[in-house]
Amino acid sequence: MYFNILMKINPRTGEKILSFHFLCSTIPSLFPLHLTLKKYRDGRVGYGVPLFYRLILLSIGLIILVPLILFSPDVNAFFSPKNIIPLLVAFLSLFAALYHEQWVFDKNKERVFYKTGLVFLHKTKSFSFRDVKAVELIHYLKGGNVKSFFHKLPGQHVWLLSLCFHDEKKINIETRGSFTGKTLVKTGTIIAEYCEIPFINRTTPGDYGSK
């Protein structure tokens, strides 16, 4: 099932090929992560994947992969059907450990840089401070209260931290789906103060802090 999810169809040949872009965009969903703030010595402010996240995923991948290598007598045994699921989990863990997502706010250059992809292979976008109007935090309930046969199922809380531009465009900095709104309030405030732009907090105290 996961192999099919991570594949895409070649429109010319109809063959299934591994989608690098889809793998990178799928990693945050398969392995939920929270970006963390970092202040550099040169005055920049970064917001990206924390090191401990990489170490945890790297450890998971190696814990699964090393025994399979040591106790498989040959290549056929290593790739036997019973090892498909462990190998898939190990591969996704190691791949996710290399996932790179980072925002860098550079006051000296007056630019915002956004890097996404893998540690050794990623793309970078940049924006001028002058184009950014504000940092915005919103909260909404995804799915609302869904009625089941027995009771109402609560919807999923979603917090969205975004950069707002003068041309009315918005770019998502981070999305969180758990009760961590207070953290994003602090993050949004720090980023906005650093960039000397307004922080628009569209949440209310009741949106976070308790279930």
C-alpha cells in the first residue's frame, strides 16, 4: 500500500516510478514534526527541523535495518516477503531523518529564505522583508463536530502560522494539529518582532491550552 502511495505514474510509459517530490512532501504527514526556533550568532533567526527529530528517526531506521543485515544469510533472505514491512519502515525512517525544512530570517540581507527537500538536496526560495506585511496565526476546527451512531466526534484542531504579503498572498510557515497554540503564539511574536512587522493573532484563549 505504501509503495503505491509513494509512486507516481509516468505519463509517457505508464510505469510506476518513485516520486522524490511526493516523498519529501509526504514526510511531515507520515512523521509529524514541530519546527523549532534557533537564533544564530550572526543575528539570523531560523525555524526548522530540530536535530533530535533526525536522531530519533535515524535510530529507529538503524535499529530495524542492522539486525536484518546481520541475520540475513543472503540477499534473497534480506528481501524476503516477511521483511518487506520492516524494510519499508526502516527506509521511511532513514529518509525522513534526511528531511530538511527551514525558514531563515536574515535582517542583514532583509530577506526570508525557505529551504525544503533533503539535507543534501533541497530547493530554496527567498522573499524580501519589504514584501512581507505581517505574520498571522489562525485556528479552525477541521471537520467540525461529526455525528456518529453513538455520540458526536470532535473535529481536529488546526493552527496555521503564515506569512502575509502586501499582494494578499499567504505562505504557510507551519501547521499544527494538536493543542500547541501557545507555542505558535510565541513563535509568531518572535518572528514578527525580528522582522519589525505586525503579528496578527486571530486565535482566542479558548482555542488552546485544554481539550
